[in-house]
Amino acid sequence: MLPPLKPIPMKNRISMIFLDRGQLDMLDGAFVLVDKNGVRTHIPVGSVACIMLEPGTRVSHAAIKLAATVGTLLVWVGEAGVRLYASGQPGGARSDRLLYQAKLALDEELRLKVVRKMFELRFGEEAPSRRSVEQLRGIEGARVRKTYELLAKRHGIEWHGRRYDPKDWDKSDVINRCISAATSCLYGISEAAILAAGYAPAVGFLHTGKPLSFVYDIADILKFETVVPVAFKVAAKRPYQPDRDVRLA
């Protein structure tokens, strides 16, 4: 007799897929997306780590139950994943990765090793030796400010620093509004990836004490290679709706 089937390990799965405009359901034992014309598209739910549900999707109770059973994370997002609104059961409800993340964050020596590795990934070089987390944060901050200045000069934009008020969007200048919109898009996708892998968005290493500390850690590694240059390109065109134009870009 064959042994019972087990969920596919996360490392062997497709990272994520995006679905929009349809009804997710379980029909004839299969996980399917049904469009408005009744056409069924089979989704290999057990082979995917995370399914991103964009606007226009609806999900049945049976589909959610199947996704939870096979350890696939369902995440409700904005168009192209630029906003994260809610998520289901992360990482197949495993605790080993959460415990490992907590261990690294709570041990100062291990935390420093993680921060040094993040520095290396971000800047492409080894972090200076014999530096604390706080000192590395200061070095990183200085490099980030210099990078912003170089991008502003390259695109012919007047730059007065990274200044914004989360409570009053219109107080910021165009470039800061573009950067804020761009990074918020990256935060949404980063949080979805973290949840899909079974880690906690709040347990960070360089950033701490915030609900999305680890999201900021991960996004900061990538943002100057991805969304921030896009923000400067959009701002150079003096857009009427900076946040909208950045999301579309």
C-alpha cells in the first residue's frame, strides 16, 4: 500500500503566481480558476508556495481549505502586488523557520552576522570589520544618502533629502512622493515573499521594533536596484499624479 501523500517541500515549489478576475474554487477535486465565461484554468496549488490574489478574484471556502491543507499561502494584494491587504496561513503553518529567525534576532552575535551579510548583499562588498549593528546602520545610512544625491544629479532633480510626512502626503515634494510610492510597492511584494517562506515580517535585524521590520530589511537590499531608480525617472517627468505613475511604471 502506498504511503499517504505529503505536501511538496517549499524549496521544490514555484515561488509565487498572480491570479486576477475569476473565481477560485475546487471542482472535481481540482483547484481551478473559473473566468466569467466559465472557462476553467487548472492551478497546481500544491506546487506553488504563494498565490497572489489580485483585484477581481473571489475564493470559495473549499479552495481556501485545500490551499491550507497543502501549505500554500493565499495573499490578497493590489494590482501587480503593489499593496498587501491580508494573508492566509503562512509557510504551511511550520514553526521551524520562525524559531530559527527568532534565534538569529535574539542572539547579538548571530544578529550581527546577519546584518553583515545583508550589508554585503546590498553593497556588493564585505562589511567593515569590528563594527556593531548600530555602526553598520550609520555607515549604511551615509551610503544611502549619497546614492540619493547621485540619482538626483543624474536625473536633474533638486534634492533636499528624504523628507515625508506619513500623515500628510501632499506636504512632500514630487520626488519624495515618488520614492514613497515606489518603496510601498516593494514592501507589499517583500512581505508576501516573507510570509510565503514561513518567516515573521515583524522580526527584523537591522530594523527592529516595527510590525514590518524584516520587510524593511529585505526591501532595503533590493530597492536601489529596482524601484528607487524608477521613482527618479518618473519624478524627472514632473507627473501630475506621482504615486499613480510610479505604480504603473
